[in-house]
Amino acid sequence: MDNWQSAADSFVAIFANLDFRKGPIFYVLGIIIAGYCCMEGYKIYKMILGGMGFIFGFTLGHDIFYRMYWPDEQLLMVETVLGLIFMALAFRIYLAGIFIAVFRFGRANFPVYVEAYVGRHFEFGDVMNGIIVAVLSAILAVVVAKLAVGVNRTVIVCITAVIGGFAMVNFFVGLIPSFPYDVSTLPEPSSPVYLAAKIFLSAAGAGIQGFKD
């Protein structure tokens, strides 16, 4: 009985502290899912919005309550409840889902390029530069998300293609440290090479979706 309880506690602890951005398996699955989103996004956009809503809510719950040192069971419960709330919100309320999806996309991608820009033009120190990057990235994400709310079918295709294309490259970059050989010579995440790859994959995904229609 004690063994079962220990196993259950370990399972809860793992999922309560789950970080969707760690572990090779998440990056590999992320590349696959992002590729499908890029090429078939319009067919499953509600599922995509729901999934992104769940991850957004789960991550938000973790960020808010993790430092309160709650027991893992309570932390997991709160994270899951928030994840389900945002998943239902994103799935059932179309515009809210678009806002959440685009906001997550912006928050995941803007900091890399904002940080590169701020680092070249400002010298306030690492802490202040970090605050500036976080604030500017959040503002940009909100602005882009609000602009995306008034979308139509064509924009949905573009959004899913861009989210999928950018995510494929982001997951690949996250997977690089797991490669069994030296990768120190590869470009930095803010390199124009990766940006060009993101744009190319996004354009290709939008073209494939449009061609199928």
C-alpha cells in the first residue's frame, strides 16, 4: 500500500511541476504537432485553440501558485482547473481563443528579438534590460492579439500556419542541446537564419492550406 501511495505522490509531483518546455520528448512531439498545425491548421483550429488555452491556463496557474509552496496535489488541482477553464474559453468563445493563441505566440517569440534589439540600444544593466524586454514583449503580444481578434477564414489559415511554422523552429532550437554532438557552432536563437526558416515554413504552410482548399 505504501508503494502505491509513493507512486501516486511521485506521479502528482511530476505533473504538478510539469514544464511544457523541458525534455526532448516534448520538443519532438512539439515539432510534429506544430508541423500538422502549420499544414492542416484550419481543419483543427478549435482543437488548437483549446490546447493552447489549456497550456496557457496550466502555465499561468503554475506561475501564480508555485511560489506559495502548496502541496503538489493542491498545485496540480489549481493548475488543471485553470487549464480547463481557459481551454473551454478558447474552444467555445472563438474570439477569446484567437486572442489567447496569438498572445501565446507573441510571448513565445517576441522576447528573443526584443532582447536582441534592447541589448544593442540600451545599457541599463541585465535586470533592467530584462524588465524592459518582458514589458515590451507583453505589450506587443497584446497588441498583435487584439488585431487578430477581428479575423476571417484567411487570417485563421495564416495564424495557424505562422504559429505552426514558428513553433517548429522554436521546438527544434529547444531540442538542439539534446543532440549527441557539439552544437556550439550553430547560430544563436535570435539569428536571422532561424527567422528566415520560420518565415519560410509559415509561408509554405499557408500555401499548402490554401492549395488544398
